[in-house]
Amino acid sequence: MPTVTSKDGTTIAYDRIGSGPALILVDGALCSRAFGPMPKIAPLFAPHFTVITYDRRGRGASGDTQPYDPVREVEDLQALIGVAGGSASLLGLSSGAALALEATAAGLPVEKLVMYEPPYIASASNNTPNHEARLKELLAANRRGATVRYFMKDMVNVPAPVVWMMTLMVPIFSKLKAVAHTLPYDSAVLRGFRLPKERAASIRVPTLVAAGSKTQPRLIAVVDTLVSTIPGAKKLILEGQTHNVSGAALAPPVIDFLETTITPVRPSLRAVS
């Protein structure tokens, strides 16, 4: 299993398959190389790209140096881009899309950016619940199961009966509880769930923002806002898809976007007085 050392000394475990230009897949909450959508998605891109999947810090075989800061996760991606050859495209799902946005806005050598349903709240206000604080409170009480249930029901809006059924699937729910301590990390990356318009507007690489047609309307509103904010960004709506997107539906249009030659958006020149 290959690893790379991030700037703060944290070991980040990753896998690499395929050949061609580098593409790093960035997981959402609770997911890793071994659990979630990426193990099925990665092989779909491997005939076209060198695909890197990795365990975000605190998950799987990666380290978890404290204290946590979203900047450290951007540095993890910087280290992975280094082993990828110095530049890479990013494909992020859910909160992984938010992390990919942060990395791109931070100026990492990202060739193209693809985001699928970053779970911001386009109309977030001071009345938006402090999810990060509540997650930390539950974890401090060692209520890992309750932490996962809070995330699913109160943050992701999964219907209560579905959450209850998930708790009965002991092998799966046990895996979710094992990484419950990383849920505040995702909340921190989302910065109070407020859509980061200023950082998004600074992005100057070709960008595709996608959502499913059957997803929550608030997530489609976020896609619309990002597309209107990021210069030159493209919008993709996948028919019949929800937040749990099918790799078979996602891969073809994303591959087409990544393989299309696009002139990067350059900052407009301003007159020097």
C-alpha cells in the first residue's frame, strides 16, 4: 500500500490504477478507499486516467494528526498531486466536492475541477444550526452511533425510518461508527455550510458542477449558484440520479468533460494607474 507524507507529517494512504492524466477522487463524509462509492467509480475512469483514491485523514490507513484544520486536508491533496506528477484534476463528491473547491481556490495545480452536489446551503444564515458543535458534543460523550444518526437525519435529511433501518444493518453501521470522529472534519470543510462565493469566484480552471435530477432542490440551487459564480463553469444534471450517484451515470459525461480541451479562464487585466 503506497503512502505519502503530508506537510504536517501525517501519513496519507492511497491507491493508483489506470494510466494517463492524473485524476484524484475526493470522498465525501464517512467514505474511504474501502467503503463508499469510489471503489466502484475508480475503475470506470481507469481506462482514461491515472486514478488516485485515498483515505482522507482519520479514515482507513491514513493518520489523524491533531488538532484538525481544513487547511491540513488541502495539504493532503497537495501531497497527492505531488505523487501524481505535479498536477491533477479533482473529482469530489458531496463534502469531498467542497474540499476539492477549497484546494482549487487555494491555488493547487489543479487541471480541471468536477464537483458533484457539494452540500452547502445557498441561503445559509446565522440561524443555520451549528452542526459541527453538535457533532463534537455527541463525540465527547462517546455517542458514536448517535453522531452518525444526527449526521444522517439532521444534516443530510435522510428520513427517520431509513436511518432506523440503517442501524439494523450492523456490519455497515459499525463501519460508519468507526469513522464518526471525522464528521466534524467534513462540517469544518463546509465552513458552516455557507456557500463560499468569494473563494469560488477566484477559481480559474475549467469547472463542472453536477447534480442529480431527483436530488434535494437545495442542492440543485447550490449547483446553480456555483455555476453563476465560478467563471466559465459548466452545469450538469444527471437524469434520475440522487445524492447517491451511480458511477455508471456519472462517469461518461465527466470523462467527456475531462478529455475536452478547454481554454482556462484567465483573470481580466486591469489598467495600472
